Amino acid sequence: MTDDSEPTVLARTAGGLGRLTLNRPRALNALDLDMIHRLHAALDAWQDDSDVDLVLLDGAGERGLCAGGDVRGLAERVSSGRAADTAQFFRDEYALNARIAEYPKTFIALADGITMGGGIGVAGHAAVRIVTERSQLAMPETRIGFTPDVGGTWLLAHAPGRLGEYLGLTGAVMDASDAIYAGFADHFVPSERLDGLRDALETRADPSSPTELVLLFDETPPPSKLERAREWIDVAFAGETVLDIVERLRARPEAEASATADLLGELAPTGLAVTLASIRRSRGLPGLRAALEQEYGLVMWFATTQPDLVEGIRAQVIDKDRSPRWRPATLADLPPDVAASALGHRPDIPLWS
């Protein structure tokens, strides 16, 4: 267990490797604003440092890289009407997501264990993304009446077939094989080999070929369950609306399809409708920054106009009664223009300054 006096992000260098470790293991390394600022500071320091060739991100503890953002803090900011503070968190977090994607030195992420929400934001856009047999990746925002962000819609939009709609709407958890198949990861390295990989990255003879070095530890993962489920997922999640998707799921013979329809019936109708539109619109955007800008408008729309976000966090994280009271309560009660309204929202404080 990490001492509370230790910094929440450990940044150090060795042998040309800059190492970043998210260091809140008791909170599953969930990101708060201070951690985001510490990550920015380390990347600032290393960007022009000729002694640093590679950057490696991992998480303290055995449970995961990062379970997401600090949703309790988000609920407090939204409930108290602190829109400027909410905007600052997302602006700084999204700037970090974009920076990781654009960093001039090879950025390697070890998505070992739970890597969800904000964890996808710091791992999913890395140049080299590594998963293990313990990996559990997801964008579970609809479970709290919210919508995928941190560039998640960009990744979802480019998953094979209709997997993006499926993963975004349901928040389904991917194992290592699924993550690689869906485009959220690149390499499978057994967890027992991670220490050897870290050592090799520090002592490598050729700093210009980190991917080749990772391949020395890479193994072929088992077949992906998502790939096997593509037939019913692609047919059902091609529906024009969430209601259409549910109807198509009900018409399928697979038990998984029926269970998925049941799940969608429990989630926030507003979050589902907005998420479906966001992922599909992201397919036509020019790049990650454009997707982040779209997501920023959406999350601020949720944070400033919608009750479901705070209610979802209350039900799933704070009170844990798992009985959220969504408004509206059913897909049939949704205003037909809700997704268009969300996508048209322009926050008072712009994303990129």
C-alpha cells in the first residue's frame, strides 16, 4: 500500500526512459486535477530533454492502471454549480489526452488491470499500448448517465463494424484480446513479463525501435469474444435509434443479444441517445482533437443542463443503491431532438485556449 505522503504521480528517469506511475492505488489510480497537472509537468520537462528517449506510463498496485476520473469530485462541482471548475478539469484532461497522442517521443502505456474512462484517455492514445491477461478496458460512462469522452468516441468510432456503438452504449468490458481487436491496444504481454519489459526499455541498445523491443515480450492472445459476436452486434447496432437497436436485439436468437437489450433498458435514455449520435458523428471528424472538442461540448451540456449525471454518480458511486431515477425514464419519452441539442451545445469557456 502506498504511503499517503507520496506524490500521486511518480515521475523519474533511468537509462533514457521517462517513467510515469499513477500512484493512488487505493482509489484505483483515478485521476484528479492535481494528477493531470503533474503528468503535464513531467511531459513538459522531458519534451526537450535529450536524455529522455521514451516515456512509459503504468499504475501503482496490482489492480489496474486507472479506473477513470474522479467522478465524486465531478458530482460535487456540478451539484454546486461550479461550471468554471468543471470546464477547467475537462480542458486540462483533454489537453493531456491530445498531448499524449501528439508527444514527440514514443509514449508507451501499460494498461495492466482495470483501465476505464479516464484511464483510456491516458492509455488509448499512446503510440504503443500494451495489455495483459489481467486487463479490463471499458468506456462505462453510460452507466452513470453520461457519455464517453477523453477521446473515447474517436477510438469507438474506428472499431470494426458496429463494435463502437456496442461498447459505447453498453460500457461492456474488454479483455486483452477484445481490446486489441477493437483497436484500443496493440500488444499482449503476460503480466509476469512486464518487469522484464520495463528493464529492457531502460537498458535497450537501440532507442529508435521501442516497438521491436516490445515484440520480444509480445505473445499471441486468445481469440477475441467480440470478434465471435460481430454477427449479432453488427446487425443490431446498425439500428437508426437506440429504440431501433433494442428492437433488433429482441429479434435476435442469441442470449447475449437479449441480455444486452435488458441492459440498455436500465441505462439513462438521454445518455444512450447522445452517445449513439456522438460515436457516429465522430466517424466523420478529421482527428482526435476534433473528437475531443465535440466531447467537451457534450460533457458540459450534461454538466450544466442535465440531472442524470449527478443522479447516476449518486446511484452507482456514492449511495451505491444501483437504482438511479433517470429523467426521462424511458427511451420512448425522449425528446426527438435531444442528441441534436447536445451536439449543438457550445460551452462558455472554449476547450483550446
